[in-house]
Amino acid sequence: MKKDKISSAVIRRLPRYYRHLSDLSHQGVIRISSSALGKSMNLTASQIRQDLSCFGEFGQQGYGYNVESLRKEVADILGMTQGHTAVVLGAGNLGRALLENFHFECSGVQLTAAFDISPELIGHSVSGVPIYSIDELENYLSRHPTSIGVLTVPGSVAGEMSERLIAGGVKGLWNFTNSELHVEGAGIVVENVHFADSLLALSYFISESL
Amino acid sequence: MKKDKISSAVIRRLPRYYRHLSDLSHQGVIRISSSALGKSMNLTASQIRQDLSCFGEFGQQGYGYNVESLRKEVADILGMTQGHTAVVLGAGNLGRALLENFHFECSGVQLTAAFDISPELIGHSVSGVPIYSIDELENYLSRHPTSIGVLTVPGSVAGEMSERLIAGGVKGLWNFTNSELHVEGAGIVVENVHFADSLLALSYFISESL
DNA sequence: TAGATTGTTAATCGATTAACAATC
DNA sequence: TAGATTGTTAATCGATTAACAATC
């Protein structure tokens, strides 16, 4: 039975399902049961069946799930087939690390441009992605509909940049700055990547285990 | 009443408490009630009091909490006062982004060294942190007790590097590679930073909101 | 003192796990 | 057919919220 409102706990597990199913698919595994998948992901078979049943009926009694077709279903659920596009704001180290090392296309996202203020960077390309002046942002967005803005700018300008992105029609912000974005306007989604929160959790667990 | 086993949900909120309390402290706020803090963090007052009561009694009836002393208590709980030290493995873009832009000391962690294989980097410093040859790792760790290893190496060598770090006495791995680390040995903690998981969750929410 | 707000116990809500009829 | 495994309903468990006596 398809559910209306999916809990955030389920959604946070979906990328992991996708990752494991991709691995299995690459390994040439054709079919898998919920209990086998559960064993390899450290989840109960029940939970996997519950999670998947939020979105449809993808398995077959007595057989299990076809790995590749389930992978495709999960990709669909995650919006990977929606043709999302992204631009990176800020081509400093972190921005360039994403440009060079992170494979947006593996998440179904096409990275089309980067923007910066540094004259040394403007006009160049990194990993085939052109770097434009931030002054060109509005002009660019008006001509290239863009769903995601990646914020790798200094925290001090994160607020201003997010407003300009949203005004330009961007629907989601992937925020790598410390700045807590307070975005008004309906339908805008913010995903924060707080390195410090992650490091502090690690610090807690280390300290606790001593 | 102090609790033995703290749930992971509580622990993941602690860094946010710390962040908000730091902000309040900087703004010169002296005292705050659970309901005022809840309002600004979008949590219920009840939840905040429950969370904090896992670790001790930090408030005062009729008054609330002293911001700065609560901040210090949370810092303590998070292990920020344990004098944790860290080394970065891999001084590519992502490693350098962390070296240059991320303030480890704000999380109570002292970053003491970085390691790489590239002859152009070895011997130089970034933001005051020396970059050594990866060949020096064991030698360095034996002379500088280190609690945290930051993995910003290519995924293909993540497994090998984590083994060497653990052999050298490191207690926690902050893993920025895609590689799913399977670490044996008691008391070793792994914190994964999966960029792709985060982007896919964003992709889901955008797609859902259309 | 009266008002405010804590820490904690009890009630509610939601998420995970177990059980099982349906069926490939 | 018999065995395996699903999707779903029911039971359990845990986390969040509400209520309130204690007290600053």
C-alpha cells in the first residue's frame, strides 16, 4: 500500500538502499530476498519490506526482489531520473573538491556551471565545468533552469547567495556553509552538510568509548 | 537522573545544542529557558529538558539555564575538552579544503599533521599544518598519540589507510570516502560523511515538492 | 510571597519488529 | 506440489510530548 507522507527515517535510508543495490548489481547479483539484503545492511527483513512498501510492490513471493529493477525503482523514488541540474557557488577548495572528485551524475544530477568572484578562476573550467563571474548568476539562471544550488561560499555571504538562487528559480540548496539558512518561500528545500556536527558526534563516541 | 545508554537521536542533537548555545553566548545572552531555546531551535521545551536530563541537572527552577555554563557542559559531554588530536590523510582538494577552511579547534580537536603521497605537497605546510609523506605515518603516530584519522584519500586506499591508522592507535575515523569501512577491533568508531546520501535526500525532497 | 521554570513521571505517538495469510 | 518469500496487519518497543510536584 502506497503511503502519502513518508517518514524522514525512511527517506534517510533510501540512499543506502540505492548504494547497496548498485553494488550488488555491479557484482552481478540478480535477485535478493529482504532477509539477505537485511543481513548485508544490518537491518531486519521486516524493516526493508516495510520501507519499500511505502512506495509500491516491488517484490515477488517466493522469489524476492530483482536487484537491478529494484535499484531502478529506488533511483526513481529518489528523483534521480528527474534530470535535476545544479550550479556550484564558490570555487574555493571545497567547491573545487566537489567539482573534481564528486560525481554528481552518479546521483542523477547534472552539474552545469560554477560561479566565483576570483578573476583568476573566472573563465576557466574545472573538470569540464565552466566557472563564471558571480555577476552572471541571474543571467545564467534565467537561461538555464536549475534545480539545485550548491553553497560552498564563505558563510558571510551564504544568506545573500541563497536569496539570489531562489529568485533565479532554484528549488533546493545544498548548504556546506556553517550559516543556518532561513529560507522563506514555499517549496524550497535546504539540505545542510554540517561537518562540525559530524566531527562532534565522532568526538562524543570516542570519548564515551574510553 | 543520568542515564547509562544515551540514544543516538539525543547524541545527534547535541552538536546543534552546542552551536545554538555558542551563538547565544556570543550575542551576550546570559540565561535562557527551555521553552525559549526550544522556540529558536524548533524543538519542544520538553524534549530539551529530557535530552539534557540524560547527562545531569544543569538548570534551575524559576530561572532556566545559564547559557555559557550550559554551553560548557555540552562541550564536555561531546568530548571537546578531551584534547583530541587528528591527522588528515590525503591533501587533495578535499583534504586541503578541510585544512584551510574547517576550524578543527572549534570542535576541540587539534589538527597536527597531514599526509600525502605527492612529492609536490610533501614538506610544505597548509594553514600551519605540515604535510608529510604517507611513509612517515607509523613513525609519526608512534611519537604523537592521535585520536582521530581523517580520510580524504581515494576510496581505493581507504581500507588500507584505516588499518594503518588503527594499528597506530587512532580511535576514530572520520571517513569522507565512498568506501564503506569495515573495521574490526573493539572501541574503534567510524563516522561516515556520505555526500551522495545527502544530495540524494535533497533530490528526493525537491522531486516530492514539485 | 507569587511567578516561573525545572527535572521527572506518565501518556501519547510513531517507528520497528514479529507474525501470518497470500501466492509465486 | 512444497518451499520460499512477499506485503500487510498486529504487537512491541522506543522516543517525544504533556503534566505536575518541587523549588528557586
